[in-house]
Amino acid sequence: MSRVWNFSAGPAALPEAVLRKAAEDMLDWQGKGLSVMEMSHRSPEYMGIFEKTRADFRALLNVPDTHDVLFMQGGAVGMNAILPMNLLRGFEQAAFVNTGAWSKKTSKEFSKYGTSRVVLDNAAAAPDAPAGNYVPDCSHLVDRVNGQSMAYLHYCDNETIGGVEFNGQVEALSGLLDCPVVADVSSNILSRTLDVSKYGVLYGGAQKNIGPAGVTLVVIRKDLLDRALSTCPSAFEFKTVAENGSMYNTPPTYAIYIAGLVFEWLAQQGGVAWAQAQAKAKADLLYSLIDASSFYRCPVRPADRSRMNVPFTLADESLNAPFLAKAAERGLVQLKGHKSVGGMRASIYNAMPLEGVQALVEFMREFEKEVA
């Protein structure tokens, strides 16, 4: 069977070249007679893989020397607890921008450790957008955060369920804030250039734009490494993880290896600049079709639409099942929207080539003509 176009929100599609390389190395990595899965994480062979993976990531994201890169576990959901345990010492509260399911989950989890202050949200409808489907006016952040003794300001840069993306609004204001900015970049990391120096912490689960589930990337400003609560478990303490080179406990070795192959592949394509251009081209193509049609609709305000996750609905919900079935026949899979919002969702991360989006657009045009 030929490979399908996989629009899954995560775990998501991986570059075919990466999968082929991993398959080639599965039983015998570089003539060593064993798989990377079987290597000791402290062996010279695996340490070479690990160090190159970390160096390649730093180069792709242009991580400055002021920041450390940690490979951890637990995903972004686990980080909802790990972050306050590491950054709350000396503080009682943190600020949150809520723009969807994931940011709301983060602020709720924080309330187990301190006072969660939601300083901006999109729960109410805006004049030009329905509730939940836009980025709120970030110019209010400075007034609502400064002088309040916040441990940090947290936001989710891209909401995979709602399809809302910030595109630099908070980053532009970070220098005016009197607390560090912490961002969940699980679903759009390495898809656009960003200034890492503007952030206290960037973090994300790998299973959307980096590799398979199992590894969590943390980029943290080094001066924040010593703010953990005394109750923070050692395996989750950023300082301990950093001092031990992400080897305090056994890391997710194979997931890190695959992430390393993805980093190599991305660098070969042209790096983050290439990914950013591709993301725009793919998103523009799909949104243009949706906006030109009376049959399809995207609920998100155009200025705030995600380049990674494109939610859309059909004019007649009774056609959802036939749409998905016929799409699957054409090799277009994982298009069903999240159960909390319904409709459809096409996730078009870095590994989804333009040809896949072109195939989806062609199918959507044909389906509309067929049922109209």
C-alpha cells in the first residue's frame, strides 16, 4: 500500500526520508550490530547521537548561550505541573493568556500550586470574531502584568484544537514585561523564526513538528534554573536536568534519535526559513479555497488563523461522514475535527509537503461540486 497524506494533529506525520533512514538503521546502526533502541544512553555511540541532536536543534532555532536546552518527558501536559514546580519559588501567582483548550488546561493545573491570574482571554465574542476564535488584544498585557509580582506570563503560541496562532504578538511585548515569558510551542516550533532571547522558557511535546511522542523539548534561560520549589521531584527539576546533561534519568533515547533525524532533514531543506515559507504557502492555499467557497467555512478570525492546524466546517453537517469516507478513499486521512469542536481539521506541520495540501484542496473542490 502506498503512503497516505496524514493530516493528524499529533502524533503527526514524519518526513518520509526520516522514516526510511530509521528503517535502514533499525537492526544495525552504522555497522554496530544493534539498534539505537538497544543502546545504553551513556554509551559513546548514543552520546554522539544526543550531542549532535542538541547542537542541531540549537542551530535551527538559533538558541543563544544564555539559554539551555533540555530533553525531558511528560509532554506539554506534564509541563503544566513541572513549570510551576520549577519557577514559583518566591512567588504566589502567575499570569495566563487563555486562547483555547490547551492554555486553559495549563492555567487550571497551575492553580494547584499558586494563584492563576488570567490576564487575557477570548472567552467572549469580539466585534469581528466569535468567542474562542481569535487572539485577544495583547497591548493590554503590560498594564495587567507589571507590578503584580507574577512568577511568569504563560501563553500557548498555537492552539491545535481551535486553530488560533499568535504569530509574534507576545514576543514583541516581552521586553516591556517585568516577568519572564513562558510559551507552549508544541505545535509550531521550528515553523517560524523567533527570538529565543525574548523568552524565559519555550517548551513543547515533540509529536507534532519534531518527532514521535515521548520527548519534551525545554529551552530555558539559565538564570531561571534555580527557582524550583523544594518539593519538586529531582527528575523534573530543571537545574538537576541541566547539570546532568538531560541524563539524570534515562531519556527517551529513540525518540531523541528520530528528532535528530528530523533536525538533519529540516536543515537540508533550508532550515526554519524554508519551513516558514512552506507553512505560509500551504496555509494560504487551503484558506483561500475555504474563503472562496460558501460550502466550507473556517471559524477563526483571518489575522489569527493557525498555519499549522486548519479547522473548517461543511455547510451541511450530515455530509461530514461522507466527506471523511471519500477523503480516506483518496488517501487523505485524519481530517476529523477534535471531538470538542467537531467539523474538520487539517494539520499541516513541517513534514506535510505542499503536494499533500494540493491533493486535499483538489478533493475538497471535487466534493463540493459533487454534493452541491
